[in-house]
Amino acid sequence: MNHIKRTFVLLALLVPLCLLAQNYGSYKLYASFDFEQGTADKQANTSLTLNNGASITTDAVRGKVLSFDKSTRGYAVMPAPIVGDTLSLSFWFKRSAGDSDGSWKQIFEFHNPSDGSNIYLMPVYGFDNTKSGLVCDTRSFLQGIWVGMTGPLILANGSWHHIVVVISKTDWRYYLDGTLVSQKNIFGSLSVQHPTKLYFGMNPNRGDYPMSGSIDDVNIYHYPLSDSQVAQLYKGQTVTDPVSDTPIAFHFDGNLDEEGRRINLSGSGFSLQSDAERNQVVKVDAGGQLNFSGNILPQSSSTINFLYKKEAYTAADNGRYVYQASNTTASDKYYGVKLKVDGTGAYLVLEAVSNGALKETVGKQVLEDGKWYAISIFHSVSGIKGTMRLYQNGVQTAALAQVETFSLALDKWSLGSTTSSATAGGFYDEFVVEKSALSTTDINSYYVSNLVPVSLTVDYGNTFQTIRNFGASDAWNAQLIGLHWPEAKKEKLAELLFSKDFDANGNPKGIGLSCWRFNIGAGSAEQGTDSKIAAEAQRTQCFLNSDLTTYNWNKQQGQQWFLRKAVQDYKVEDLVGFMNSPPVYYTKTGYAFNKGGGWSYILKEDKYNAYAKFTADVIQHFDSQGLHFKYISPLNEPQYEWKEGTDGTTSQEGSPATDQEIANVVKAMSKEFSTRNLSSQIFVAEAGAINSGVKQVPKFWGNSNPSMKIAGLPNVSNIVSSHSYWDDGDAKTMYDVRKNFRQVLDSTDTNLEFFQTEYSLLGGGYAWGHPNATAGSFSEMECAMSLARMLHVDFVVANATGWHWWTAFEQGSHGGESRFALIEALTKSDLTDGFYNDTKLLYTLGQYSRFIRPGMKRIGLSRSDNLNETDALKSQMFSAYINQDTKQVVVVATNSDVIKVAVKIFADNLPAGISRGLQFTPYVTDKDQNMQVQAKVKGGEIFTLPPLSVVTFVSDSDPSTSIEQNKEEIEISAYPNPVVDQLSVASNEPLGKLVVYDILGKKVEQLNGNGETSLRCNLSALPKGVYVLTVETAKGTVSRKIIKK
């Protein structure tokens, strides 16, 4: 959920009291001006004032209208009609033929004079004179929001255009002439903007951009108009209830419910049954029927899709119907699909009224007994007539021209026949009515997604890398948030990032990060503007005081809030301390960046040991606080120069370094850590791109240059760290770069691991693979698909063992696209509060991080469509992981396509003691869901992946569902249950190993029975919750669910 919305409700209380008592019309119509009676508001809620010659004039097309002229700088103004965070502004606009072509002119503008925030629509967009533009400019945050939305150019030719702008919390939509031309998710909601005035023509308080034009029929709603309602306003029709854009859909999952509860089904001679291939379906008997309660067809083009099977086609079925729609008062007005059965086989027949007469055409493909078919009835309308085509399994099998459907005044629609005696009977599933004539590609997709599932076979016997962690960085906004945001909001942010708990409905509360990256600062913040780092938020404090001896551990308190919360409250497994620069006291120029340029490390030659000591002191201090940095990363992207720009400033801390200098830093730290018996491990070198890291591997971990070799040194890990930027522009490059990287790692040392330590949708590479979208206007889920591709290729091709996102928090989106932050977080200028948006990037990462826990191994997975990894990146991606203790399996499935895709999961090479009766709980992230739990599916059952989605399948963590037992031979008792502290375990067989697992499959307690038949287990230290006890005996393994109170 977008949690910024909750806060906006509170901000709505700030609206003027004069707006709280409204005379609302339908759909919360707040104000209406038709100018036939001057400037009077027909709802009598507000007033409009005309200035600088703006006047009511008579237009030849629209009658009385509001007009303004650029020569007098005319405009109209009214109090901003804001109540809460929802508003629809509808009006007609004509740009006069004599108006000049200048940009930045304002058709309308909402304005807040106290901070300069505004929302305005331009006929000519300021940055592209081929388009019109709607702009949100919010200035109430430390870092403002400026987002533009574009549509077709509005010419100065005297033509009238209908304009609607809908703002519903953070959902912004711009319509021109009844068509949605732009939609974005923007932080700058109405209550955040808090405008006090609404101007038409121009805002005289902001720039000098007068315009000549006219406006008519201004209607302002405190209600989010739908697409259908906007179309009605454009056509001059009465606004009615929104028409759902979703297809009519019956899934027959144990009931006859329609997905949108718009149409009912009832009848006779039917039953809900279980099918071996489709699971729950509906069966209609020969002579039975299921009737729809109302019209299922739009007054335009349509496509009806359904699945159909008949166990056996006989001569009695000839001429009987599979589907029919009729006018019950006219025997010759109907259409439908029936069967033809003769000596050559069974066929579908399309029957319809064509040019006033009933006609039929027989399909080309034979129907086989007992086989499911996807049937699609396509109807493309021109006027009241059109073309009708019949498809069988995605292939056209019959067609008729000049046919009628809705013009026949149909009043009965049935599965089977509208006359029950003419029903063929059979099984039905997935009945869907689309309100358009689908393309052949979409029709084939219906067939493939339902009847050609991709079979995934998990291979328990084929193991790959061990997963260490999933992480995110605190740089740089954790400091700001941790210092200034209200506690309740900070707690919620921490829960979203770190929680491994579930809510009452079984949905994860957070993404369960297993690593948190803490930026150990260099001291640029203490330098202020003298640091030459332009953005204050990207300067960091340093624990070391300027005396180079003492420390102030109260620095970086905002970051420390999240650090402590991660470890102490949420038990995050790994901490990484990373540096972008050494302390400024140790650098050659006294800055935390490479002032003056060049390619040498900014650390003074005589300060390597001092830098190592500083790092060890930081580790040791936090160790004393129970906050252990498992890893230290002392350099970041040393391939870049990190120098100042032409204005003398730079964007962040950073330094280049030669490979020899990197090795020298590592050696100094290794020596210091070893001398002080620290356990923290160093990894390097956070290469700016994988190909940069490739060049370092033989030097640091091989034997190509002995002076640079760091392999085998104390406290130096076998982890090669790199970033995944700059090679994400197409599937082949993504694959080839990582394949080569893995080969270099393995040829150097097979024990080398790869941590991907920084990635976001930087640059333009993320934009490929979205055929129906435009870069710059991607939805959150489209951006999330780009992340999902990178996650998959890094784990499956490069065999990553750790994967970290940059960054956890960012101050808003990037031009309306969510590309850089798991959580977009904006801090108010007065530092009293903040607003956040938990993006789809957060939940897409969570589909991995929440369920693939440290210590799990990636295992083999084959797919029935045999796509290679390059092609998989363009469509569906699958990977599998196992907890080798509990045998819990996690399968991550990404569908980057815009169609649904069906999958089945099977298992192969099962270890001894594991049955094939596995079942999985799916968790789904798509445009409507955030890691939302679904009903369990058994191995081999079909599950349909939504379009643009990531689905994680988690096998039962209770081993009792998958570990074979012989209950007759082994008797185990565990009591008391629930247990408070001491659990007694007794058996009729000698006890071997006893292991207690939490619900995530993590081992939390282990004892050895040593052949005794009873023992006591102390569980007092465990938190309250549900656990699984497994008991090994010579005759097998038994498990029990244990409740800890």
C-alpha cells in the first residue's frame, strides 16, 4: 500500500473551514460554471473573479464562455476548491488563433503563494514545443518535486478541446478530448501542495505568460472521475456510475461468482467438479444450461474466451450448442457456437445473423475426446455490423462477415443453449469477456496461458551457490529520516525493510532484509558548504574528531537509529560498513572527494595505517554496542575520477584508486584487524561495473601480480564485490557480461564469491523490454520488472551470493518514475515530518529477500519450454532455492510479459525421506498486490502468473508435510504443548538428533538424544511463536508442531 495516502487524510484537516460545508451534486460535484448566467457557480459553493479585461463573451459554437486576452493579461481567479486529496477538474478550452506560440503559458494554475508550489497546464510544454504539458511543482520539501506530464500539442487555431485533470492522492491523470494521454504517480498531492488559489488564463503572481483563449463548462468534483465518466463528459452525456474496465470473468473456483460481482450465473443440470488438469471447473449436462443474469456484451467490439472439454463427442451432439445468445421473442435472432459431429469427427460451428439471415461456417480443426480447448469468439464492430471469427487454441478456425450481435436486442446468454434441450454439455473454465476485439497475439496468449503451462522441475540434487544476504544502503537519507521523522513513521519504515513477521492474513509485514549497509562517514558534513559537496543531504559526519585522537560516537545518529533497529529489534543477520572516502583529516586535499582530479587515491601516503586504525576503532566501538560489522568495504567505484565540476562542487564523497592502492588499503586493514583480533572481513572493491571488476580478479585473488595479491590475508574475505550498472541495456549483454565474469572468478579460484553491492535503475539500460510503455513514464511495476531481470541474471548466471540495492531511501521519484529508492521519502522543509511511498521496487526485492534466507542454496530448475537464459530475460524467469536442513524449497517466478502465464511445479532427485506430496504457498507482487499471500497449490497444479509480476512459491516449512514417517512404528510425545520453558520429549525408539526450527526454516536449537528414550529441552530463550521439532530415530524422522508461549 502507498502509505503516503494515510498521512494525506490528516493534512486534509488543514483546509479552510469555508470549504467544509458543500452543496454537492452527483459524484461530489463541488462547482459548476457554464457562464450562461455570468460567473455564478451553479452549486453555490464558490465564486469566480474576472481581472484585467477577462470577460464573458458569446462563442459561435458554445454560447456564453469565459474569455481572456494576452494584450490585457486577462485572467480569472477563485479560491482553490480543495477538500482532501481528490479532485477532478473538467472544462472546455479554446486557444485563440492569434495567440503566440510561446511556452510556459498557463491554461490553469493552482497556486500556493506561501511557498510557491503550483500545478499548471500549458498548451505548449516548456521543454518540448511539440506537446502540451501538465506540471506538478511542489516546494514544501527539502528537495522539491517537479514532475511533468505531456500530451498532444494544443494549437492556436480556434478549436475547442475538452480537458480533464484527475488527482487522486498520488495518482495523476491528464485527459485530452476524452482520451487519457498521461498518467503518473506523483508525491505532490493536493494537501501537500495546499494551494489557495485557482487561476484560469494566467497566474499574475508568477512570471509573465499571458494567453488569448476561452474556457467553458468548468466542473470541479471532489471525486476521481473514471475513464468512462471522462468520455461521457467529452460526448456531452450525463455522467453515470463508472463502467469497470476489467473483463467479465468467471473462474469457477468452487463457485459461480463473477470476479467483479457484476453478472450472476444460474440454471439447471450443472455441477461444480474437480478436474485433473484444471482443478475446479463447472460441468453442464447435456440438456442443462447456465444462464447469465444480464448482458455480457458491450455495445461495441468484444471477444469471448472460455475453456471447453467434452469427454466424448457423439452423434447426439450434432447441432447442439456450446454457447448461445438469443432474442427470446424472435426465433431468428441469435448467434452462438455449436457442434458438428459426423463420420470425419467433431468440429466447432460458428452461427450468426449475417445481412439479415442466419448463416453458419464449420471450423477446420477436429475436436478430440477428453481434451481441453481454448475457444475465442471475436467480434469487431463497424456501426452495428462487423466481422465474427472463431478461434480454437489460438488459431482461427471459422469466420463470418457482416454479422450482428448487440443490435439483435439479445436478452439471454447461456453456457450451452438458451433452449436447454439444445445444450451439448461439457466442462467449462475461465470464461472471460473482453471489451475489445483482441489481437491474434492476445487470443493466442489466452490459449497459451491457460492450456500450455510451463512445467518447472526443481532438481534437489543439483546445487549451486550458498546465499549470504540481501541488503540495502542507508546512504544518505537514513540520517535525515532517523533524526527528524516522527517515531511512529520511522518504526513503520523499519518494519517494511526488516520485518520477517506476517500479518493476521498471512501477508509479510516487511521484506526481511538480511543485510544493512551503514555508510561510515568521512566528515564532509562538518565542513558544511566548504566541503564543496553541493547537496547537504549527501555530506556525511565522521566519528573521528579533528584532534585525530578522540571520537564522538553521537555522530550519525539518524543512521544509527536504523542500524540499531535492524540488529536489536529485527535480528538482521549481516552488517556492512562501507566508506566512500577516508576521513577528511587523512586526505591529500582535506576534502572527501578528488579535488583537482587525477587517478590517484585521495588518502595521504602516510595515512594508510591511520585509516586502518580508524576503521578498526569504529568496528570495535560498535562491537561493544552489540552491533557487529561482519563486512567492511573500504572503497567505492575506484574506477571513476570523482572530481569537482566546472562550478567547483561535486555531488558526493568519492575517490579513484589504482589497483595497487586498493591492495595497499586492504593490507593495512588486514594487519590492523588481525593484530586486534577483530572478526570483521574485508571485501573489495565495489567496482563501478562488472567488467571493471573482471580486470581486478586475477590481480587480487590470482597470481598475475604478487604485489597486489590479497587472497589469503587475515580478515580478507573471498568475496569479489561489484556493481551491476551499465551493462543492462539488453538481454544478451546482461547474460554475456555475467557469464564471462563467472568464468573469470572460477578460473582464478573456485571458492570466490560474488556480492552485487549496488544497483538501481541508473542510466537508460532499464528501459528495454517494455514494448507497451514509454521510458520516462514507466509505472512502478514496469520499473520493478527491470529490477527483477537484474536480480535473476545476477543470481542464475553470475552466481551472486549477496545482492544489495542502492538505496533504501531517496527523496522522491525521478521525474515520476520510481527508479532509485525502495522507499521514496520526502522530508518537510521545517524538519517536522515526512511522507513516504513504499514502491514496487521494495516488494520486488522482497520476493527474494523475504523468503530466500541466509544459508539457503540455489538449486537446479528446468523448464518445459526450454528457453535459454537470454530469452528468459525477455519473458519469464525462474530460479529455485533450498534450505538443506528443513528441505523447504523456494521458487521465484518473474513474468515480465503483459500476458498471464500458467506454470506447474514438479520435483526431481528428491533426497531420501522426502515425499513428492509438496505444496507451495504463493506470494504475489503485481500492479495491485504487494507480496500478497495466495491459496496453496500442490506440486503439479496450475498457477497463473499475472502480467508484470513476481511470484514466490514457498513450500511448507513444516517438515511433517514432506518428511516420510512410519507413525505405526515410531511414537513420539512432546509436552507440555504449548510450552513455556522446558519441553519433554519421549519415544518408543532411541533418540538421535533433535532439532527445533522457526517458521522460516531457520535452525534455532539442536540437541543429541544419545540413544536415550526421553530428554528435556530448554526453550525458555526462544520468542513466542510456532516452531517445528524434528526427532531422528533409527526407524525414521518424525516432526511435531510446537507452540511457545
